[in-house]
Amino acid sequence: MELINDDVELRELQATDLELLMAWRSNPILYEWFYDQAGPLHWEEHYNWWINRRNRKDWIIVFNGEFKKRDVGSVNISMLNSDYPEIGIFVGEISLWGKGIAQKALEIAIEYLKNEKYSGATARVMNENIRSNNLFLKSGFNKVGMNEKGEELYKLTF
Ligand SMILES: CC(C)(COP(=O)(O)OP(=O)(O)OC[C@H]1O[C@@H](n2cnc3c(N)ncnc32)[C@H](O)[C@@H]1OP(=O)(O)O)[C@@H](O)C(=O)NCCC(=O)NCCS
């Protein structure tokens, strides 16, 4: 199955991507939207996350844009043992925000889940995160509630 949508592709995260992922996730402009992260990542916690990863898939978003294909962000799907796995996404190259990259990457992740015969997908987004709330609404998700942490809960049924 090809994970391609126009000028955006997903490729599976590998150990050689860990430094880039850590650098992206250590940017406060990015992690202010991650409920469970209060500061830059430390290598040890990041590496432990990698080796203990279970029940999820992580991809690098590759953008076929100017000059060469380049890595610009990441998408993950967790809770793969449920009927409605959870999708998370970020574009680490923040100067690329607002150009439709996340929406295309999200469409690929949704296609993947459809092909794997899941019933749908879920997402959690911080209430103040206007960009991301718009992204999931625009991609067909419905708001189904809010959890005790103040995260909006989204659900898409295929
Ligand atoms: C949220 C995020 C992934 C969006 O990435 P992006 O590539 O900029 O998103 P897109 O360009 O595909 O935009 C998709 C939709 O999001 C919304 N959006 C994008 N930029 C926006 C902005 N500046 N203000 C409001 N909504 C915006 C729009 O609805 C947009 O569609 P439209 O421009 O056609 O109307 C990116 O901003 C990011 O990585 N943020 C930090 C991490 C994060 O919040 N992750 C999500 C946690 S659940």
C-alpha cells in the first residue's frame, strides 16, 4: 500500500529519525500543544519511549516540495488494539504551517485505518489549539466531548 497523497508521503519512523523527532518536539512553539510535555525532551526519556513503544505506529511526514523531498513532521496512530485508534500529528517545520501538509498527512493516516478495516479514528486536541481543532473538523471528525484535562475529544466513523 502506497502512503502518498499528492506531494506528501508517510514513511515509517526509524531509529535514525530519533534525533530529528527530539529536536522538533523540543521546540516550545510545538510542545505548548502537547498536554503531557512541559519542557524540551531529554534523550533518555525519548529513547525509552522509542524502545517501549507498543500498540502504535509512527510515521515521518515527507514533503516533496522545493529542491528535494524532506522530512517535515510526524503522524502517529496509537491504541491500535481498539476499534477507534487515536491519531496524533505535528508539522515540525513550523514555517510550513498553513500550507495543507497536515491535512494531507491526516488523510493518509485515515486511509491506512480504513484499509486495515478499523471502525474509525479518534483524536484529542487542547481546547485552545485553534489550528488543530480546525484541522480535525475539516477532515471530517466530530467533536464528541471534552476530558478532564480540557482536551476536546474527536471521533470519525468510517
Ligand atoms: C496543527 C498542525 C498539525 C496543523 O498543520 P498545518 O500543516 O499547518 O495544517 P494545514 O495547513 O493542513 O491546515 C489544515 C487546516 O487547519 C486549519 N488551520 C491551519 N492553519 C490555521 C491557522 N493559522 N489558524 C486557524 N486554523 C488553521 C485550517 O482549517 C486548515 O485548513 P484551511 O487552511 O484549508 O482552512 C500544526 O500547526 C502543528 O504541528 N501544530 C503543533 C502541534 C499540534 O498542535 N498538533 C496537534 C495536536 S493534537
